[in-house]
Amino acid sequence: MTAARTKSTTSEAAILARLWEGSTGRLPAPLARHMLKMKFDESDVARMKELAARNRAGGATADELEELDNFIRVGDLLATLQSKARKER
């Protein structure tokens, strides 16, 4: 690839998707189906809402901001991988 790589090709999600795709360039169907079923459980959703509210109010600690950022990155990764999985169905 050229030096003009975009974030969509260099993100954690894109790199991980390439690992899963292997030489075929496609996600295995069972993996794609499983990925489409993945979601955060209720306790994680509640925690994300709590962290977001604390952040909006300006009262989040550094550790809470890091935790919120981790949830955001994982959510972005999941969304990207699920988008890829939808193409494989």
C-alpha cells in the first residue's frame, strides 16, 4: 500500500479484520454470523451511560475518562467489524 493509508485501513478494526479474513479476503461465514450477534451487556451499557453523564457534568476522574474511552474504542471496533460482517452474509 502507499503512504497515503487512510484511518479506515490502519485502524485496529481494519487490521483485525484482515487477520480474520486470511488469504481469502473474506470473513468466514460462522464468524460473520457470530459478530452480528455481539453486543454490550446491560451492565456495560449502564456503566457507559454513567460515565458519559459524569463526563458531561465535568466530574469524571482520569480513570473514568480512560474507561469511557476504552468503551468508545471497543464500540467503534465492534461497529466496524459488524459492518464488514454484514457484507459477508
